[in-house]
Amino acid sequence: MLVLGDLKHHAANALKSVIGNDERFKEVGGKLGSTRAAIQQTELAHLAPPSARPKARFMNLAATIRWMTMIVWLLRHPEARGRAGISDDRIQEKLGWVAEYAADIEVWHECQHVVSKSLTFINEQYLFRGASQALGRALGDSQKHEKSRELARRLIDFVHQAEQHLREGERLPMSTEILESTFGLYKQLEGQQAKSGFTGLLACFPALLKPSTPESVTAAFRSVSSRDVKAWVQERFGSTVTARRQAALAEHKAAQKRATTQPALA
């Protein structure tokens, strides 16, 4: 069995290695939290930085870089509508610190661009013999900074090593993004039930992986009955958390009805 590494997770680790130990980057991390707390209940609330995601910080860095780029632009354009109703003194007091990192932001943005373009390439083209060379051409030589060039080299090398395991003409996925997004769709389908773990709706999961048409839905309903689905779920999944909770409530309710001289809890 062939096991391929996930480029997205590798890219996050590489990004962390390239810029994560930068003292300037660490400084920004501390200022983001204090800035959010200082302005989220003020007239500057719409300019608050995005919420931090410490468990996957380098997989969600794009939002922070996008915010910092926007703030630098607003600081340089007093006439912008995004500054309406905010005095120069106030925006400088609360957000002026971002401009001090303008040169660093350019480097970080370029690094993020390398990651984003690499992931887009792999998600669209998959892994194949020659993918590393094709990725190198896709990235080009537009990286102006050493850190972004180093990051590009690491990602290209990672893809090069992975493609050595493939046969000529073979093409395989190298990212779990499709699977992760499908789980997101499944949680939306479950709604509040998602908090209780998997439910019988897991039977619908395969349908999230292929396009559905009125014709295919009609054919499915004709070929499989509701009774068939319930029997299959019971056989494959057993009792779900929700089903066990309902059974416990029903048991307690029945005990209350039977009780005459003592509480059901006795």
C-alpha cells in the first residue's frame, strides 16, 4: 500500500520553520490578541484582527496576513471609507503598530502565496511523475525574498520525493482537503446533532462525494426504502449516542409511571 504525505500539513510545518522562529513574527502574535481585546467593543470593531487558531495557526495564517495588509493600506489612505468616523489619533493609537511591520508583511505574504499556489496546483493536478518540475514552473521565479525562495524549495523537494513512488502515468491525490471539506458538509447536515458524534445520517456521507441530480435522487428513492436504510444503519452502526440518550430518557419516564410509593431514582 502506498502512503503519501499531505502537502497541506507539510506546507504548514515548513511555513512554521521558515517564519515561525522570527522574533518579529512572534511579536505580532502577542499584539494581535491585545489589539482584538482593545477594539472589539469600540468604533474600531470592524477592524479587529481575526480570531487566533492556536492549534492550526500556520494553516490559517492567510487571514492574519490579509488583515495586516488591509490595516497598512488604511493607515496610508485617510480618505478610505473603512476609516469613516474614526479619528487619525484613534486609528494610530490602536492600529498604528501594524505599519511598523510593513516590510515583514511583504515577506510573510510572499511565503503564504507560495503555499497557496502550491496547494492549488496539487489539488487541481494531483501528484504524478514530473509534478515537482511542473510545480516549479507554476511558482516561477517571482519570489523576491530568501524566506519565500527557501519555502518554495522545500515544497518542490517534498513533491519530488513523493513522486518517486509513482509509476509512469499514475496520478494520485496528495491532500486531504476534499475529505476535510466533506466532513464539514456532513456536520452542516447533522446540525446540532454533530455535537453527539456520528449519527445514522452517516449513511448519507457517500452522497456528499458525488454530484446529485433530480434523476439520481429519484432513482435512489425508488431503489432503496426508508425501512432498508434504517435496517442497514442498525446493523452497521448499532446504537448511536442520540439513540442511547433517547432510550435512557424513555426508560426513566417508564419508571416514573410505574412508581407508586417511591421515587423512580430509588
